[in-house]
Amino acid sequence: MRDEVLYWLSEARADLRHVEASMRLGDYNWACFAAQQAAEKALKALILHLLGEYPRGQDLVVLYRRVRAHLQLGVGEAALSRLSAFYTLARYPNAGLVRPSEEIASEQAEEALATRGW
């Protein structure tokens, strides 16, 4: 396995640790963003490993469709789509929520963490 694949996976694991720390702090918007980042990096590692290509973009559904013939996740594309939305929704007040830091709830963060599916 290429070192670069392992680096992407290592960073995905680091993002999962950030999810858990953010949940403990009550920073649910950051937990959701970190969960999206973890999934994105894990899928990019998989694409790099299986296809030998460096993938671009943040849309988890698009990334997953590149490798779904090789891997079935424990979650569906609808869950990946919801998680993808946190790439911007969890961070920017003009991305749909006025105050993401106050409006994203623990239930959403728990769902985001459960979406990891692998």
C-alpha cells in the first residue's frame, strides 16, 4: 500500500478523534464538519488505493460512487449526502443556518458520526 494512502487514513482517524472531542465540548457543528472530513479523507484514501487516482472534491456521494463497485458501506447514499452538507453548513452562517454553532444539535452530530459506516 502506498504511503500516501496511509497518510490519508491517518488523517481520517485524526478527524474522528476531533469529532469525539467536539462532541464532549458541545461543539456539535464542528463535530459534524470533522465527521464529513473524516469520511472524505477515508474515501479519498480508498480511491487512491483502488484506482490509483488522486480524487478531488468534497461531495461524499460522488466520491463513494467512484468505488462502490469495490465496497459496500454500512450506510446509504442519502446519509452520505446529509453528511456532505456539513462541509459548508456547519461552518458558515450564510450556508443555510444563521448560527450553525447554536443551531446544529447533538442529534445531528451523533448521526454524522454514525454515518462513518466503515
